[in-house]
Amino acid sequence: MTERTRYDAVVVGAGPNGLAAAITMAQAGRSVLLIEAAEVIGGGCRSAELTLPGYIHDICAAIQPLAVSSPFFRSLSLERFGLRWVYPPAAFAHPLDDGRAVVVERSVAATGQSLGRDEPAYQRLMQPLVEAWEGLSEDLLGPLPLLPRHFLPLIGFGLRAIWPARALAKACFRTEAARAWLAGLAAHAALPLEAPITAAFGLVLGACAHAVGWPMAEGGAQRIVDALAACLRSLGGEIATGWRVESLRELPPARATLLDLTPRQILRLADDRLPPTYRRRLEAYRYGAGAFKLDYALDGPIPWRAPECARAATVHIGGTLEEIAESEALVSRGKHPERPFVLLVQHSLFDASRAPQGRHTCWAYCHVPNGSTTDMTARIEAQIERFAPGFRDRILARHAMHTAALERYNANYIGGDFNGGRQDWRQLYTRPTLHQPPYATPVAGLYICSSSTPPGGGVHGMCGYHAASLALRQMA
């Protein structure tokens, strides 16, 4: 608990966005209190020994291309506070059933050369995005700009981004390898690949791979929020943990209150303070697919059939475009695929601090219907074994989290949805409602700074930055 009785700003929720909001306030010389329900800060960016002693696992966020793309995080120079990035030789790999793998290098040209006759198409698609990425990322990682600063690159991106990923993959590429590459990237959206704008997720993540890489935080994702917390404290900000807020009435008086929470939680905390029309809009907010996640302690590296998979920390496991599309479509219809698309990370190949010498960790999840209680362990392991025969023999211990466990870990993960809400065309830049600006509520001084606001999910802090920037302008 805090001794101060009044603040310029109180922030509820100490995930990356809540920390970003608090830092933005503190940078402006405002007194700020950041409140976290858990005993450890971090939200979706925490690490722990989930399997065996000495094995460090990221509980949710594992690879951070958006963190190193974030204009706000870059401005903080978090290396001053102990954060170190580890860059694997390749951004990610996508194994195929014929024993090959698509490996995405930092170089667009080198990646294109590995795609054979789709090399020209790959270069035409990706090179303009990579060249414009520094400016383009500023426009994309925020509310939809009415007057974009980088108009032509944004228009070029948008003309392809609005496509369904499945359609764009077929229109751009002739080979199964190149189509699978785009499908695996777009599947991060947790949407059916027939849905409009799913191509946007693939293009953004693909551009990140070439422009900034897909790094991990040395020692675990927890190091990111620890660095953010150190930055906040250096600016005079206060952090209170173990404080579960049950009502906005229990908060210290403040000129601005910022909530790193999703609409369902805000409705519970706000009591009768929200106007009925706005309450109804928040009640209509839609949550997306959940996740079933596994962490492994291994007695050796994963025995990939395609050895080049060992050059990347991230591996997309799902086979062809058609197979990945079918998997995500089944999830969207409330079903559980027999062959789920699996996102896997092998941190310890590149960060020795994650496991005892000679041992390794593995992080993997698949999408499931929101609120699912189905155990996907056997199906995930079958998919990994398909491309890495002998994987099961390497397992020393495993730790599983279904959707309810994910929500217990982080109350923002409603039904296991770690994106703060469904990110389809109806709810990407108009989240949480059509109310503008999206970070403000009809209640004076009350703001939303979670991933339920633009630009949505991911470790980038931009939701918090934009919400706090708006609050500062309105406080002036």
C-alpha cells in the first residue's frame, strides 16, 4: 500500500502497457502509482521455473519483434536497466513434410533465394515493406491515423493487408513452401485465414523478421518488464503489487486513472460510473480464440528432421497452407483440430541461461476455442514429433496451461485470449468501441490503456503510451 493520498495518475495493471502508461506520465513530471494484483509485475511478460529447477520458461510472451519495433520502447534505451536482446541466426523456420524447411533470414534476398521460383514474388512483396519499416511501424503501432506520416508506404501495405491471408498466399506464390510461410505468419492472428485483414498480421511479422529480427530477452521475458519497472522508478514512479482492485472507488484520488484491463473487467470495476450506452458497447466487445500452452524441460535439443530449424528460435509447425487454414477454421467454429497449428520456441539453443548445461527448454501452444477445457497435449506433441522424430524421448518434464489456467495467471486473458479481444476487421482499430479517441471513456479522467485498444496484442507498450499521451493532453 502507498502512503501518498493523491496522485496525478493511477494505473491499474502492470503489464507492458500499464508500465508504458505509467512511464509516459512520469516522464512528463507527473506523480504516478502503478497497481498490480499479482505479487510479480509483468502481466503476459513473466518468466518462471514451470517444469524443473533451473529451467526458465516464459509463461506467455516469448519472442519480441514488436518490442524492438516499438518507437516508445526504443526511446527508453532499456539496455540501461539491464535488458539484453538475443538474436538467433534466423528469425523463424517452417518445416515441411519432405524434410526441408523454409528459413527466414534477416536478408530478404537470402530468404527469397531459398524459395526457388517464388524468389521474385517474395522480393516484390517484402522488400518495399522492409525498406519503409521504420516509418511504417510508427503509423501501424497506434490508432488508425487520419493523416498518416508515411502515406505512400501505408497505402502500399494496406492494399495487400486487407486481403485474407489464404487468398494472398495463393495470388502471390506458386510453391507450397512460400504459401506455407505466409500461412504460418498469418495464423498468429488467431483468426481463420479466409478472414479479411489476416494478411496484415503475416506482412507485419514478416517485415519485422527482416527489418529488426525476432529476438528474445536474455534470461526470460520477465527481464523486459523488470527493465521497464526500473525505468519507472528512476523517474519517481511508485509500484504497488499484491493489490487486487475490486472497485474504482478504492483507488487513491487522481486526475487520471488508466486501466490496463479488458472491457469485461472494466465493467466490473466501474460499477455505475459508465453511461448506459457505453456500458452496452463494452458488453458487446468480442473475445477471440484461446490457447493451450505447454512448456518442456528437455534432455537435449529438439531432433528436427530439417537441421536448419536449429538456426531459429521460433518454429511454425503446421505443414501446408491448406492444413494451417483448416486448423484455424476449425477453431473459429468452436472445434479442436486433430492437427493443430503449433507455435514453438526453443529459447535455450541461443540463451544458455534458460536451462542447466546440456539441457534445453521448449515453449509451445496452439489455438483452441475460447474457454476450451480440452487437453491438447497429445495433439501438439504429435505435430512436433511429425517434424522432429524422437522429440518425446527428450522430455524430462512438461507443464500444461489450458484456457482457465491462462486466465487465472492473467485476468486479462478472458477465456484464454491473450490478445485482449478478437482482432478482426471489425475490432482491430475500433477497439474497444467506436468511441473516439479509443483510449478515452465518457467518464472524465478515466482511460483504457490495455491491448483492448489500438494497436492491440503484443509486447510493444504502444497502447499504454497512446492512452497516457491523450490523458496528458486532456490534463493540460
